[in-house]
Amino acid sequence: QVQLVESGGGLVQPGGSLRLSCAASRSIFSIYAMGWYRQTPGKQRELVAHINSGGIIDYADSVKGRFTISRDGAKNTVYLQMNSLKPEDTAVYYCNARATITSRDDWGQGTQVTVSS
């Protein structure tokens, strides 16, 4: 099991940037995979970006070229840098971790991102 604490959400104007952070309770290099998901009311939670222990990264098509997932092993933290934000990026963003390939998913508490003028 992995405990996750997110931070960095907020209100930003269209075209602006935010960086989300997700601090894990153990070495992120010992975790099979971590990622960011987002959810809006009435919709299913969707993958935004994903990185596995080998450093392989995937992005949702809607954020490619605008969002970047990265990690800092010294801080056991995964980041999501979000640039050129659009109103449709407004959502609650959740950090996700799967400790091993057969583990259940662990989730952070979520952080609200609102893109509005």
C-alpha cells in the first residue's frame, strides 16, 4: 500500500500553468507505476499521464504537448506540469499508485484545478 499526498491545484486563467505534486510514502522507484487521473462531475475518472518504474511514460491525447509528468526520487514525488491550460482541463486531479503489477490502486485525496477567466 502507498499513501499519497497531492498539492498544487488552484484557479488559473486559460493559457496559464500549474504544477501538481504527489508525495509518496515510500521510494517511488519501488512502485510499479504511478500516474495522474482527473474527474469531472458525472464522468468517469480518466487517465491524464502515467509513468512506470522503468520510466516509460504515456499521456492522454488531450494533454500531449501541454502536460509533462516527471519524478524526483530524492523527494519520493511525482509531478504533473500543466501548461497552456484550457477550460476543459478543469477537474479534480488524483494521484494514483500501483505498488506491484497485481496490487490494488492507491489514490490521493484529489486536488481541484479550475481553468477560468
